[in-house]
Amino acid sequence: MDRTQTRWLVLGLGLTAVIAAGAWADWAFGWVTPAFDFVAHQFYEIPMLGRIRRPSQLVLVRWHLGIWAAMAAGGLMLAPWLGRHARIALTIFWIGYAIRATAWICGGNVPLVPGDSSHYIEVATSVYRGQGPVKHYVESFFNDYPRIRLNQGVLDDWATPLDAYVRAATFRLTGVAPGASIDATIAAAKGCSFLINLLALPALYGFARRRFGPVVGLTSMAVLAVLPVHAIYAGFVLRESLVALTSILAVWTIVEVWNSNGRWASVAWTLLAGLCGGLSILARNTGLALVAASGLNALVRLRRRPLLLVLWGVLVALTILPWAVATTREYGRPFYAYTSLFEYNFSWTVHHFDRGNTRPEQFYTWANAPEIVRTKIKSLIIIAVYSTMIVGLPLAAGYLYRLRKGDRGAPGRDVDVLTATIFVVFVAATIKSVADVTQVAQLGRYYLPVYVVMIPTAIAGVIHWVEKLRIDRRAFGWLAASYVALVWADPTWAYDASWFSHPYQLHWPALREAGEWIKEHPERVPPDARVMTWFPWEIRVTSDRTTVLMPRNYSAARIDEIVRQYNVTHILWGSFDAQEHVDPETWGPYLEQVRTALGLTTAKELHRSPREMFYPVRLYRLR
């Protein structure tokens, strides 16, 4: 072992000693707590929000510090036996871990995104209990749900089922019974997102290295490690991390099919590609666009091997067939989702308070034509501008440069064409399906799989450009630092990033306390109760009762209509979202009028939140 190798080993052993000393000092003196408070206060200027997050953040800080430091020490001790390329790859992974752990810690161990996170926990819980991918609440008034009146689960008509099965498997592997402990349930659900998010780093590296070479592979992994639109989802109970990973695998495997030469290798890659393509669709129905674009390319690339193309298509179809059959039986259409009705409404939120348009002839009229055209044009502008901001101008320019100037025989040229096709199909699907530009503004979430698979092509373009300009290698560090600062500089890169500062979590303590009270008093709120609430997703998770969304137009008549439609037995009153541009002096009295009109009197009150709770709620019985 030479001097350099010995130095690496000594550094690893020294860091191990420092870790042990730090762990002992925290056990003896608790230094992590004041250190965390000092750092956190530089970012959190909302004391109430910080107070809610702090207990779980302290636990997360200690766990992630220990894991992160252990990874660093282990990497240093392994360094003497690793090449330079492997050491850089481990360093990138270590940095990626640190960024994602920070995102998890910032949000704490509580739901960040209202409704969405609780939805994924709820459907995964149903799978865990052997009920299949079903939900036990009404969250949309586009359709009627007769099963809810029977206290049965209804097939999920919002999200495809892969996330639910993966998260349910996580509950099984970790020994967490969802619902038994809310803290443990959320921790396991977030841990699932975290690990899947991290797996995308080596997956993209492997794909880019195979098709473009080691330099592009390593650089692509580095970009994904620091890319905000991917990193933040490691700390969310959302399916975006799974969608990104399955998209990488789907694109990688289909590219290997038409690049493989051996007969058995081609068949093996085709089998894997068919499975991965189907899984990308089951992760999110936008995978249909990705697989369609892959199929278009495969028609050209595999025109001399049509059997492989047929086999791939059959395997994709077989993978998604069970869900297609289930949704057809339940809703009359394969892959039905009530979100498909957003296409016929200028505001997607209409499904929270009314039926809205459910047929194309209700929306595509001459009267609506000017607004429809305006919406489509604005959507195109948002896609162009936001995409550049999300991935950064250097990568966007590098991608276009590669498409225009790349040699036909250059490694990865087929990937360039494939990813460009995927982007075009995604844009076409967006323009066709979206009538509300606020949905397009959530571009980071919906286009994440596109951005991820486009990274290697963009990196290849940037490298080619840099070589052509003959930029001094000493400038690379400054260029990389400038790029990182650029992509983290504006919140446009991800719609969900706003939830780090959004005060939604102030609602959570009262909702959780009310849900736990309901579970502790089955004689007052029996298991077959149907509870109407402003937050049916969260109350379902915390109370394990069937819930119904309270219409969000604050109309007593409309609320009473839904109460009768679903035979609601209880109402959880409060924790409302304040209306914009409403005089606060008239808002409170108006709500009291609605409550009185519904007959929610003191005699019917079962429970109310403690006075110190934010956004308190009151539980009333109706029958």
C-alpha cells in the first residue's frame, strides 16, 4: 500500500473516531439540539411552523447525520482499493444523499402536500390489508360512489397502483402496521420515497455510461444528484421518485433491445423492456406517452426484427392488463381517472365543490373557443420557459446543440432521438389534455421523467460544446458551481417546493388529534361512520373512518345535498381554507350562519380541539 492509499485509510479511521466521539458527546450533552436550532432558525421565520416540525426534525437529523457520516468514513476506507472514477461516483452519491436528507429534514416527519401524501398512504394501507388499491373517501364530485354508502373501498380513480404496492411492501419489510402509529407510518412511507429516489442516481449512471460512455455517465449522475426538481421528492410521500426511476429503466431497456446483437441477449432485454415499460405506466399514466414514443422509435429501429417489437408490445400490454381490466369493470374505461375530466373544465378545482363538465360537448363550444386557444398558447409558453428554468439554461442549450450538431454515428445518438420524441409526445398530450394553466404550472412534477431521461443527451451536448470552445479545465469547478446556483435560484423548478414554506402543516395537529380521538371512541363514532370534513384525506388516515369531502363552495344547501347523497353520519367542522379577497369581519359570521343552517348545535357536539391547537375543529353527530 503506497502513501496515497495509506492516507485514505487513515482519513477513514480518523473520521470513524470523530463520529464515535460526536455520538458520545450528543448522548452525554445533547449538542445536536442547540446546533440544529441555530441552523434551522436561519431558515424558518414562522415560529408556529417550526414548532410543529421540530420534534421529528431532531430525530431525522440524528439518523441522517449518522448514516451520512458512516457513508463518508466507509468510502474513505474503501478508497485505496478504488479507482478515481469509482471514488468520484461515491462522492457524487454522498452529495446526493446529503441534499435529499436535507429535504426530508426540512419538511419533518409530517405530510407536506395536502391530500396527495395522505392519498398514497391510504391506498397503500388498503393494499397492505389485502383490500387492493382502493380508497375509503369521496374526494371528487365528478362521479357518484355507491360503495362509499356501504362503507366499502372504491377502486382508486386518481392514481395508478404501482406506488401503492411498493409502499405496502415497504410497510411489510419494515414491520410497520400502517395506522397503528401515525409517526411510524409516515416515516416508513417517506423512507420508501427516499430510497427509490436515491436508486435513480446509479440507474441514470448505468444508462448514460452504457449508451454515451463513462464521462457522460458520471456527469449525468452528478447533475441528477443536485437537480432540485428530483431531489426534493425524496422527502415527500408522493409517487414522483418511483415515476422517475421506472422511466429511466423503461428507456434504458428499450434502447438496449435495438442495440443488442446476440439472439438471447436481445430476447432477454426485450423481456425486461416490456416489464419496465408496463411498470412506468403503472407508476403514472403519463408513462403511456413515454411508451408510445418508445414504440414509435422501435418501429424504425426494430423494423428488421419485428418479432422483438411484437414481444415488447405484448409484454407491456400484459403488465398493465390487470389494471386496465379492473378500471374497465369499475368505471367502464381502461385506465380511467377522474383527473381526465380536467380536460373539460377551465378550473381543475371544480371537482371539489361541483360536478363540472364531464363530456367534451359541454366544453368544446364556440363560446369557449377564444379561452381554449389562449389556454393552449399559454401552456406552450409555460412549457418552454419553465423547462429551461427547471433544468437550467446550460443543459437546455446543450440538449438543443446535441440535437442539431451531434454526429449520426456518435454514441447515444439513438437516445437523442428517442428523448426528443418523448418530449414532443408529452407536449402534445399536455396541449390536448389540459384546460387549466395552473396544472401546467406544476410542470416539474409531471415532466420529471422527461427531464431525467434527457440529461445524458444534454450532458453530451455540453461536453461537445465545451471541447469546441476549448475552455480551460481550471474553469470547470466555477462552471459547475454556477450551474448549481442557477438551478436552485428560483422556485419555478418545482411546484411542490412551495410546501416547504406553506403553512398547511399548521392544520395537521388538530386533524391528527381529532382522528385519534375518533379511534379512541368507537362507541361515539363507530367504524361504519361516514365523516364529512374539509380534509377527507388526512382524517381518513388518522381516524380510519370513511370520509366525504365537504363541498368547498361554503353553501349550506350544497353541503346538505352531499350529506344526504352519502348518508353522512358525522361532520368535522373547521380547519377551512380562507377565501381570497373576503372581508375577515364578515367571513366568520357567515361560517356561523352556515353551521347554524346545518343544525350543528352544541347538543350534537361530540368533541372539539384543545384551545392551544392551530386551526381547531369540532366534531358533530348527525345521526
